[in-house]
Amino acid sequence: MDEHAAVLQSVLEVQQSLKSGRLNVARELICALAEWFPKHTQHLDSALAHWANKKRLGGKPVVIKRGLKLHA
């Protein structure tokens, strides 16, 4: 939750920068989010989903992975 709050705070700060016409700050945030988001969701949010599903439903979530090579 702390990481989500920090990202939200960054977005709010960048929003203020945009109002001042500082587009480069928004571009930097976009690049940072593009790098951060996939790793974050793969590692941290997937662990949270696993815990929540187990607690609520007693089971494990389905994990879908891209690029797997299946052999017949």
C-alpha cells in the first residue's frame, strides 16, 4: 500500500507540474511507470491476489504466463 500511495503522490505532483506547462516531467513519469508497473503487478500484486483468494475462497488464483513453450 505504501508503494501505491507513493506512486499516487507522484502522479498528483506531476499533475501540478503539467499545469505549469512542464511536459517533460509528465513524460518522465510515463517512462518510469512503464518500467515499474509490469514488475510491480507480476511480483507484489500477484502475491496479494494469492493471499486474498486463499483467505476469501480457500483456493489459489489462476496464473497466466506469456511466452511459455508447451511441448506435446
